[in-house]
Amino acid sequence: MESELSVRDVLTSEYVGVSESDTVLDVVRLMREERTSCALVVRGSEPVGIVTEWDVLGLIADEGDPTETTVDDVMTTPVIAVDPETSLTDVATTMARQNIRNVVVDGPDGIVGLVTQRDVIAAASSFQATMTPARSSEPPIDRDRGIAEPATAPPAGEGEAAVLPNGGDEYTTQGVCEACGSLADALWDANGQLVCSDCRTV
């Protein structure tokens, strides 16, 4: 099985850097020109804050003047930084807990890049697609009679979807466990019954 993706695999190495004394209007123009949702505020090579679309919207909502307001007045601080080898799962968890959409990737030699919420979603979706095997085209097996039957849509009014095998004894279609009656995302064939993961281990 492939190893989990790390920050290094998905980070954006090019980012918009601005200073604390820049006006918000100048930063917005730069963000629009570079087609980015945030700008990293740096003091020398040290990240000290970040300006996002939400920070700009907050200024407008408060009727502030973007031509007079400086980055120092609206930037989000402190900057949340992670190591390049941090797993994508850990970054997603950090974003959720801190309610942020961007993290700085900081290596031994300084800033390596940024990881945005979009980077995480795109990478996770791509990784999931490569890890999900194609469903078998074989018709489902009637366990009572031991023969294959043509796949047909369930009768109108029934809530359960047809169960299709996904290699081995795993069934990926959501359904009801025949042992405990609970709704499960995946079902396994155990002793002639489709059961959930909990009942499978019993």
C-alpha cells in the first residue's frame, strides 16, 4: 500500500510575500495579479503574519480604508507553520482545529512554501482516486442458490442499494448489517451473511 502523502508532496513553493508597512490596497492588487487567496507577511526571512481574503473582507465590513490601512493592522498572527515531512492528515487536522485555510511550510533553511486548504482537498481527492480499485463488473452472487444473477435495480420503495463486490470479500456499497441491523459504509461476507466491521471481528 502506498505511504501517506506529506506536506512536501503538495506544497506550493511560490507564494506572495509582503511587508507589514504595505497598504491593504497594494496587497489586494498583488493577490489579484498573482491569483492567490493569501499573502505571507515577512520580516526579512521570518514569517510574522498572513493576509487572507477574510482579513480584507473584515476591513471592508468595518468600513476601513484599504488605501490608508497597513498590513500590520489586518494580518492574522501568529503564523501556523509545519515541517515539510508532516503528513497531509495532520495538516488537515491542524487546519480544522485552528479554523485556518493556510499553513506555512518551514524547513531548516527557512520558508519552503505554503499549503492551502485547496491543496489538501485536491491532493486527498487525487490520492483517494488512485487507491480505490475499480468495481467488479461481475454480477452479484445469490448466496442462497450459489449462482450469479443479473444485477437489477431494487424495487421501488426499498431503501437498500444493490450490493456489488469490490474484490475479495469486501462490499463497498452502504447497507444494513445482517447481524446487528446497523447501517454501515462497508459490508463483508462472513459465513453467508453481509456484516459490518464490528460483527466481522466477533
